[in-house]
Amino acid sequence: MKFGKRLKRQIEETLPEWRDKFLSYKDLKKLVRLISAAPPSGDSAEDQFIRLLDAEIHKLNSFFVEQEEDFIIRQKELQERFREVMEGHGDMTSIRKDIVNFHGEMVLLENYSSVNYTGLAKILKKYDKRTGALLRLPFIEKVLKQPFFTTELVSKLVKDCESMIEAIFPEREGMSRVERKAAGAAEQIIFRNTMAALATIEELRKGSSTYGHFSLPPIGSPEADLLLTLQPPSPIPIVMN
Amino acid sequence: MEREFKSNHVSQLDTYTSSVGVVKPSSDIGFTSDLPEERQKSNVLLRSQSANCVIMPPSTSYTYAGGYLPSSDKFSQEFNENSWCPASLEDILDYPDNVTAASNQIQSNCAMSACSIKQNELSDLTELMNDYCLELFNESDDNNVQPKVDQPSSNASLHQQNTYPSISSSMELVGSASWLSPSTMASATKPRMRWTPELHDKFVEAVNHLGGSERATPKSVLKFMQVDGLTIYHIKSHLQKYRTTRVRPGLSEGAVENNNNSSIQNPSFSLKCGDITEALRLQVELQKRLHEQLEVQRKLQLQIEEQGKYLQIMFEKQKDGFDKLKAPFPSERLSEPTENETSEKDQKETESVHQMNEIFLEVEDIHKLTNHQSNPPDDIRPYPASESDQSPPEKRKRGEDEDRCSKRLC
């Protein structure tokens, strides 16, 4: 499946407030086509393109940094609640749910970062190809340093979250096949989005017909199996009786 | 004063996660990763960046430190000075020695020479080389790229990253004026900054001291925190977020507005608690997996770009080497002031060029490269025959390495 389509699907599946915060891949592609079809004088076309890219990057950065800030605050709160629950006075069920959702959202932010980066890299490659310019290499350098791509902090928060999760979920005997039970709508959305993201990654890594910068090695079988055994949840929550 | 700006600058460039104005050289604020490699990474960056950073004048330090996208001219100045630092050739050439065997193979196989290739085709080559590299990746690493294996290489590559030679004019800032020129208006009026857990802890401390989130005022919090570069705008927005989170911790954790809690409160549900736990567990597993995959992917993406840069450098080296080889005889060169260095450099360049040639030939054999490579291997050597005769044993050895790699691809 083409990246544009995959991106679109991701956006559809994502949290509602995030939908307009993704890279405007389609628009950028249109611009590239426009530029290559009827190239105005060399510099102005490139400037225009760069300006649009900058604006997009600014959008991505703003959103990302804001989400990150939220996560920092929420994490601290969760840690306090976690301590309370560990000491015995707190609702285990609700904190479990909250921590899992929190974890999920952070991972989705990482995914957001990754997807947008991929889009940018692809657009730049298209641009270079269509116009014969050498914009990609230096520009992608800058992108790599952008806040939205430097996800170390979020990654750390995720790991901290995982250690909390270890503590609040009892030992398990291995991955059993469990039917999807009722869960809140929040879990549904996060779950669906996570599935979509995983599917995207799997596709990305399957090996494309056009070997490109992102012909990443295929994922090992465990993932494939996992995805195969799991069905995406139905939009209608399956209520338990 | 100077030190402050310097450290501000350093932290800014380093990770963008350092809290504004609060930079303790000893600790990695905002970069408290558990991974040793990341810590090393930050240290490397800090060291090299501080060597090259520009002391910003007082009036600009605020915007600069506060915004992650400073105004374009400052940025391009910084871009020029920090991304492409002049470096000794030895640093560059030491690079392959610092990496592990696996990535060494990848590196050497990816380096492409051929001065006959025009600059315009570099991106195509980069692409091909990346494919090549990734194929090797596929072969050498089974499923997951083990981060630990990459560790030495990532350190080395980052070291290299900060010691680039100055790139020739053709590479330098295509469309230079507008490089990531941010909305300077926006950054001037509402500077964005990146919060860190440490900074937030300070914030919470201040708020608690001042009577809680409802009673504390932004101004007093700002005063209490005493963090340089922090503005009342930052505090205001952060306080607002903080208040929202505190009001109903459970609700805010719903995060997604259409959180449906009623099903949980349903009495008949409590019997199925175990199932909910199972569902949550499953969800977490999935999320964990996604997280892992994303990390791997990100590392790969970074590495791919490293390769690209490496290629660019080697290409430049190639060109320089070729030009220098056209220079007069060694004995004449010795009469120049920096004679020893020059001849050493030339030797090394020649070596590297030879190396690249070798690799190039291997690559060519396997990939059947494009039109301009139509000549049979022997003709591609751009160097006079005498030079190539001098070091056949070395070539043989290198050739063997490449053979092993190339065979895996066939």
C-alpha cells in the first residue's frame, strides 16, 4: 500500500484531537508535482517548498512538544496514584486502566513522530527526484534534530510506565488467546490505532518494490504471528453479561 | 555571564530537552536516559558542541534558548558552524576503525568512490548504497537490530558527525537563506520550550509551596522557581495544564474524551475483573511491541542518514584526493611549509581512495550499476598504473572482506 494511503488510514484511526496534526503529505506531494510540472524560476520554487516544509515542521513540533508536556504532568500524577495504590489505598482497577491507556498514548506519540518523519523523508526524496535538486540530505539532517523527532524523553517515560505496569499486573503464565472483552471507548481507540500502527510498520518492513531509504529489514515472525492471531476489535463494544 | 550563554547554547543544541537555563554540566538534565549509549552520546555532543558554539549576545539569548527554532540567520550561522565543523582527516579516517565488525562491513561496502560520478547523481548513489546497506542489515542482523551491538558504532558515528570537514560550496545550504526559517514572529511572542520531568518537579515544588495549584499565581511560581529563560507565558500555560490534570485525575486519564466509565461501575462487571485485566494485559503487550518496533525503526532511520552523510564525505574526499594526486611529485611537495602533514594527508587520502575504489569495484560487480559505469573494472581506476601496483597485497586483503559480503548478497 502506498504511504499516502497508509498515512490516511493511520489518521483515521488516531485519536480525534490528533487528526489535523499530521504531516500534510498529500498537499506536499501536490506541490512537488506542481513544481516539477511547471517549474518557476529555480529559487522561488524551492523557497516556496521549503517554506511549506518549515510550516509543517513547526506544526509537528508544536503539537509534539505540547503532548510531551502533558505527558510529563500526567506521569507525575500517575506516579503518585501508583504509590498510593501500592500502599494499599487506591482503586487498582482504575489505575490499571489509566496507566495502560497512558502508556498507549505515549507510544502513539512515538508513532506519530515516526510516521511524520517517514512522510518528510519521502517527500524530500520525491522533490529531489522530480527537480534534480539536492535538498534532501541537508534538510533531513535538520529534521533529525527537531523536537518532534528527538523522542528520547517520551521513550523514557514509556519505560518508566512499563515498570509501573510490571508492578500492578500480577504474574502471567504466558500469552493466552483472549477474546476481546468490553473495554471503555478509550481503550478501543487506542487499541485500534496501535493495531493500525503495527500494521503500518509491518508493511513498511515487508520490503517494497522500490527499494528506498526505508526498506527496513522485515520484522521477525513473532510480530507477524501476533498480528495474525488478533482480530481488530469491532467498532461496537462487545458487552459482557 | 558568558558561561551561562554558552551552556544555554550547548544544551539547546544538544538535546532540546534540557531545561532552559538550568544546565548542570555534571548531570544530563532532561536526558536522563538509562541507556549508557545515550548518555555517552550526549556527552560526545556536549563536548564537541561546546567547542564550537557561538556566544550569543544577551539580547538574543532568551529567544534562542526559549525557542527551538531560532531565527533563520542565527540558525544558519549555527548550522554552518556546528553541523559542519572543520576536522582533521585523521578523525574521518579513524572512523571505520571504531565500529564493530558488522557495521564495519556495512560501512565499507557502502562507501562509494568513482570520481566519474557527478554530484547530481549522488542521491541516486546514496539510495543504492542504502539499499545495499539495508540488505546487509537484513543478512547480518536476524530480527531485531540489537541496540547494544550498535553501541560502539553509534558512539563513533556521533563522534564523526561532529567532526565533518567543511563541505564544498555545492553542498552548502541549497537555498541557504530559508533553512528552517521558523515563524520568527511566533517564536518571539510566544516562545516554546520543552519541559522536562526535572523542571516540572521544580514547578510542582513551587506550586505546593505557594499553597496549591488553585492558589498559586504564575508570577509567584516564576519567581520561586528562579529558572533563567522561563517566562510567565510558559508558567501560565503549564499551570493551566496542571490544574486540568489535577481536577479529576481519573477523568484526565480518560484522555480521550469519549471515555466510557459506566461499564466499569456496573456491578455485574466486577465479576469479570479478571477478563478486563486480561484485555488490558493484551493491550499493553501490543503497545510494548509497537514501542519496541518504533525504537528499532528510529535507530535504523538515524543510521541510514549517517550512511548518507558518510557517503557525502567520502565523495568529497575522493574529489580532493583525485585533485591532489594530480599535484607535483612528492619531492617537490616536501618543500612546502607544512610538508609532513600534507604528504601524510595525501598518503591517507590516496589510501582511502584506493579503498573506495576497491569497494566500488566489488559493488559494481554485484549491482551492475548504471550507465556511466559501463567500463570494465580495470578502466575505472582513475589512478596511474604505478600507484595501483604499489599495494596489491593490501587490496587483496580488502578484496577478501568485500568478497565475503558481496557473496552473501548474491
